[in-house]
Amino acid sequence: MRKVAKLSGALIGFGIVQAVIYLLFIRAVDLYEREPLYYVVPVFLWGFAVATTVSLVFNTLFQLTLSSVTSVRTANFVTAVTEAPVVEECSKGFALLLVFFIAYLARRRSGLIEFAGVMDGIVYGSAVGFGFAIAEDLLYGMQYGAETFIVRRIFGGFAHASFTSLTGIGIGLIPWVHNRALKVILPLLGLTGAIVLHATFNLTATLFGPVGYLVLFCVILMYVVIIIAWLAIERRAIRQELSDEVSTGTITPQEYAILPSYFRRTGYYLSLIFTGRLGVWRRARRLHATAVDLALAKRLARRSGSQGSMDRVRMLRQKIVAMREGATIQAAS
């Protein structure tokens, strides 16, 4: 029986802090419509606790069953390359599907779809992946020692996030397509891609060691390109969809000039903070966030054409007007 290795409290703390930093970083990369923490954090915890437990049980049962009819080495290899990617990606992907339906039901109250688009899929997929990765690395560290834990943390911290992001992208595209068949096909394609990518990484890492991390690096570069492209799409949508809101008075020309640009908005917020106008800064952030939601909701409504999507656009437009009126009353009092 393998002796359980000991990980220091400092090392465990380092791994957890690193995972949280990764989580906050990927959420911050979503420049125009950041996902609420009350959705992101539970997804992270699901990956850390639920998905890890489910995967550990099924992986262990499969490995023990297979090792009874073949060698332990063969059982480990087959488990890592064939069974583990399927179980782990399904257990992580279920969290994404769950939060998608919860967010979709909540839209009736807020008028927002919090899980829609490529960037949202990457954020939620990464969140559950980061949670799963730190739990798995802790298990490996207790089994094989601190060195294994450190190597996995440094070089493989984004591995599970990159795998499950494909599932997230597939689910995130559901509101963007009108065809009902595509609403089912795209998530399944995303899950299949996640399983294939996971299996490819495990196969490469098992056969060629560090070469697996080179494959992972190339995958991360691919995601960088996807993120940049999608942010450009969102920026163009904000500019196009809010142009007619200026003429109706929903958005002011000054707001329209800064809303499509993350850096202009950030500069404006910093100027308010440095001049001590914190109340104006808080109101501006809320109003601008709602304006961006309005732009993306209009783009979704244009693609789907459903009555519900049009109702969400009207709800958000009314919300902006109410926020502006509330700010005026507060300033006068």
C-alpha cells in the first residue's frame, strides 16, 4: 500500500490561492459583461467537491475492475485515456448545464441571460475546471508528494479549465442559435470536444511526459485567440445596438462614446474615484452595465426573434430610464 505523502499547510494554501487567482483572472477577462460571483463561485465549488467525488468513485471502480483482468499498469493507462475523460467532463459539464438552466429561469425576473455566448462559456467552464483541478492536485500531492503537487499546479493549472471550456462554449451558444436541433447539437459537440481534448492530453502526458504540457500550451493559445475574437464581436455589438438608443434618449452621446471601449470606461471610472465622486461612480457602473446588457440582449433578440427576447429588451430599457430618474431625484434631494 502506498504511503500517504504529507503536504504542508503553506503549500496547500498556495494551491488554493492560486486557483482563486486563476478564477478571478478569467472572470476579469470578460471585459464587457462579467458573470456574477453568485453563479461563478458555486460552479467552482461544484468542481472542487461534487465533480471530484463523482469522478474519484467511478474512476476507482473502473480501474479496480479492469485491473482484475489485466495488469495494473494497463488498467491505469486505459482509465486515464478512455474512462476518466468521459466521467470527469460529464461531471463538470453537468454543473454548467445546471447553472445555465438556473440563469435562464432567473431571466424572467431580471431580464438578463447570465449564461450566453462564448466568453460566458469559457468563464463558467474555467470556474468548474479550476475547482476540479485544485482538488485533484491535492489528491495527487497526498499520494505522490509535494513535488508532484507543485509541478501540476505550475504547469497544469489551466488544464481542466481548458477542457471544460469547450463544453461551456457549446452551452453558451444555445441562446445565439434559433434552430432547435442546434440547441442540442452544440452542447453535445462541446462536450465531445472536451472529452477528446482531455483524452489527448492524458495520452500525450502518459506516453511522452512533459510533451503533454506543450500540447496544453498550444490549446491555451487557441483560447486566447477565441477570447480576443469574441470580445471584438461584443464590442461591435455594443456599438451597433446602442446607436439608436442615443436618438431616443436612453443613452447619452457621452455614454455611447465610452461604452464600447473598456479602457475608456475604466479611465472614466478612475477619474470619478480620484475626484472623490464615489456615488456617481457606483451609479455610473450600474447604469453602464445595464446598457451593455441591453445591447447584447438586443443582439440576441435580433437573432432569435422570440417574444421573450423582445420583452427582455423592453425591460432593460425601462430599467435604464428608471435608474436615470432615480439618480436625478437623488441628486436633487
